[in-house]
Amino acid sequence: MDARLFAYLSYRDAPAALSWMEHVGFSLVRRQDSGAGEVAHAEVRMGDAVVMVSSADADYQRPALIGRSTGGGLYLLVDDVDGFYRQALSGGGRSVIPPEDTEWGTRRARVLDPEGQEWSAGTYEPGAGW
């Protein structure tokens, strides 16, 4: 079976979330606003990574940060982990794991975006083998 995976996220302030994503390097591909001024559907892209975004339709709660994780998040394969991390923080993100070299020979960092969504960035490519 051939499949591709795309993430979707909802935010209380979707326009601000989209601005943060653009700040860290995503490009806005599509945006459809609802009559109430909310984001009905948006798509951002960075290379082959695509994330769909909308305004939250309920009072969803993000899991709390415990130690170095919320228990789940998005992982973004990037060439410049340090650059992503700097942009994420300068756009209002919160540091979880500053850029570091891993024991398996890659580089990684982790941040929470302004609404607490966990984003990891690294040079390890899942599925590429060891």
C-alpha cells in the first residue's frame, strides 16, 4: 500500500500560529477563512513537509510539558537545526531541548510553539535506515 502522511493542527489563534510557522521557515500555500474571521483551512509547506492548520472548534487542551516532552509532537527534518531553533524562539517559541549533538551522530532541538505544540527538529531521517 502506498501512503503519505500529513499533519493537521488546530489552534485557538490560528492566524498567530500561521505567522509563527512562516517565521520559522514555512511558506503559506493556502488559506481559507470562515465568515467569523477564523481559519477554516490552511496549509503551510517547508520542502516536502506539509502541515494543515485551522482554528480550534472547541477548547482543546494540549498535554503539559513533563520533563523534555509533552508525550507527542511533530518532527521536522532540517539541515540547520540551530537556525530553526533560533527562529522558533525569536518568534515566541519556548525552549525544551537546546540544539545538541546526539549519541547516534545527529543534531536535534525541541521547542514548544506559542500555544504549546511540541516541535522537534533534527538531522536524523526516520526510515532511512541506520
